[in-house]
Amino acid sequence: MAAWGRGQGTARAGAPGFGAGAGDLDPGRHGLSAHAPLPSWKGRALGGFLLLVALVCAGVSVYNAAHAAGLAGRHGTLTVENCWVEQGRRHSSDKTICSGVFRPADGSAPDREATLTRDLARGDTVEVQQTARGYLATGFGETWRWNALFFVGWIAAGIGVVFVASGIFPRRGQESAVTERIRGTRSAVAAKYLCLGGVAGVAVSLYLTWLF
């Protein structure tokens, strides 16, 4: 019984894998129950995937925001000639696609088969930026719309950090045990600030998108 007084908490003695590869978790400090999920490669793989998602969000956001702000690509106008609605799949909504003539601001040859994903009407003329994959609408509001994706990446990174550090792969009904296990750890603190910053960033970005 004396061994239990040496920072072992209520965790089951000799539990396989317990304490190995637990990142910055301190089992004695948090008093884990025998039902707390143990570190596994699945948890770290999930965390790695979420960090990859965060990097993709950041890359797409920076690339498109730079074009929407006019810092990259070729500037010009697109005059709409036709629009149609493309039906979304199971987990995506419908989107309006318009085609027309793109006339570059530098006076070079126009593109008569330009397309833009935006709800417009025939005859509308909008400022766009040509990218390697097509065309993007420009403007302050459009720039912040892409900035919102950057902050979504913060949220994904915050969650991913916890899984990478702890190795936890939670299952249904283990939410409370997971919360107890990561509470107060360095990864939990980092996740808190990343998620709070991400939510605030998304909110501000969407507000500026709506405002402008």
C-alpha cells in the first residue's frame, strides 16, 4: 500500500502501456482512473492528421487571400454571360458558377471561357484575379473570407496538439476520462489558446466578410 502514496493516483498498477509515451501527461498528478484511455499510435496518428489539416488550411488560405488582395496573380475584370447551379453532394451545398469573358488589366488577350464560383447575374462585371487554377473575386471582404480558413486551421492544430502529445484515441463514453487526463498539461494549455484564438479569428473574419 505504501507504493500507492508515491504519486501513482488511482490508476491500476502495471497497466500495459501506462505512462509510456504519454507526452507531457503526469498520471500521478491527475489521478487517472482504470477506465482512462491509454496512449496508442492511433491517437498520435489522429493528431498528426489534424496538424496536416491545419497546414492545408493555412496554405490554401494564404494562397487565395494573396490573390483576393491583389498581391499575386493577374488582375482584370470578368463580364458574366451565363450562370448555372451545380448540385452539391451529400455533405456540400449547391453553388452558383458563372462564365464569361476575362479581360486582363494589362491589355493582353482576353479569356472568353473564364468561370467564377459566385452568385452573379448575366451582364454583371466584377473585378477578379487570375490564379493558376482559375479566377477569384477580389476585394477586402473576399480577402477576409479566405483569412477565416486560416483560423480554422488554428482550431484543427489545437485539437491535434493534444492527440499528438497524449496519444489518446477517445471512444464513445470516455469524454470525461479524457478531459481529466489532459487537464492542466502543457498540450491542453496550448490547445486552449489555439482554439480560442481560432474561434475569435473566424468570428472577426466572417464579420468583416459580411461587412464589406
